Amino acid sequence: MSELILVAASGLAREVLAMVRSSGQYDVVGLLDDDEEMAGVTVDGAPVLGTIDDATKYTHAFLLVCLASSKERESVVQHLASLGIQESRYATAVDPSVQYPEGCRIGRGSILMRNVTLTAAVTLGAHVVAMPSVTFSYDDDVSDFATFAAGVSLGGGVRVGRAAYLGLNSSVRERTSVGDYATIGMGAAILSNVPDGETWVGVPAHQIDHDVFNYRRAR
């Protein structure tokens, strides 16, 4: 069994830890986190071994970046690349309940939780996170670092850009696109193309100011 280190002692890391333990995919030897208060702490039985920079010491183990934020996940992977960590060092964690036919592709560093569905000719980039019950339909093409909260549903032929974030139970109409670094609010229904960097909410979805969205979400 291959050894695995989870980068970031986050809620997502705890979920991934439970998933890979139950499936026997990997032997999780520990976690890495830059929070000084996490030093020496044990998370669900897995020790925090050090900081993220210590990833270079564990050349025998695969890595998996467990940050729910698309941009934060991208930033950590870029930082690790500057330390010499290559893409071949990253694991891919897929729950055993996930079924996908031949012709679907899943990039390194990606995490697919329970009951994610890929129907036909779906392409997921590197370091994509899909929480439980996400549906990818035929010919969907998802770029690196995109994040899908639980229950997201994409119609056929959808394009999702780099580090986009799609909120809980949102949906995207077939043959439309969500741009790079775009944010889709929970429950939103996307009926037309979302440009890069914009935030859309509502049914049907419409653009709102990103700062206003973050303020409301924080409250």
C-alpha cells in the first residue's frame, strides 16, 4: 500500500482521511500544516508531522493538498513546485462508490468524494475537488483546481475554468461555461456563460459584486 501525506489539517483532510482509510487506497502517515498550534497534534489518529515545507523530506510518500479553497489549493501547489515537488508526487483519491466509464480522465491531486458521477467523456484537470453527489455529464471539461461543493450538477458539454468554485447544490446548463476564478453561489442556476473572475448567485443566476457576496457569506 502506498504511503500518503495530507497537506493542510483541514475539514477536507479529515474527510479524505476517513475515505482512504475505509477503502484501503493509501496508508496515511500524517499531515503537514503551517499553523504553529497544530505542531505535534494528532488529527483523527494521524499526526501533524511538520509544516508544508517539510514535504520535501518525505520523498517516499505521495501528497494530497486538502484545502477547500480553489485559490489556496493552487497557491500551495505552486509553492511546493518552487521547492521541487513535481506533479508525479501527487496522489489521486477517488471514493470506491465513484463509477466512471472508459474515456473519462481524472488529473493528479484530485479528490472525488462519495457518489460523484461521471457519465461519458468527462475530463477533470489536476487538483480538482468534488464533494459528495456531484454530477458531471457527457463531454464536461474541468480545468485545474476547480472546486465543486456537494450536490453540484453540470449539464453536458460544460466548461469550468481554472480554480472556479461552484457552491452547494448549484447547477450549470448544458453547453455553457464558468470562467477562470469565477464563484457560483449555493443553489444558483447558471443559464449563460459566466466570465472569468465574476460571482453569480440566484435562480436564474446573475452577477453580483464579489465583496458583497463574501460579506454576506461571512455573516
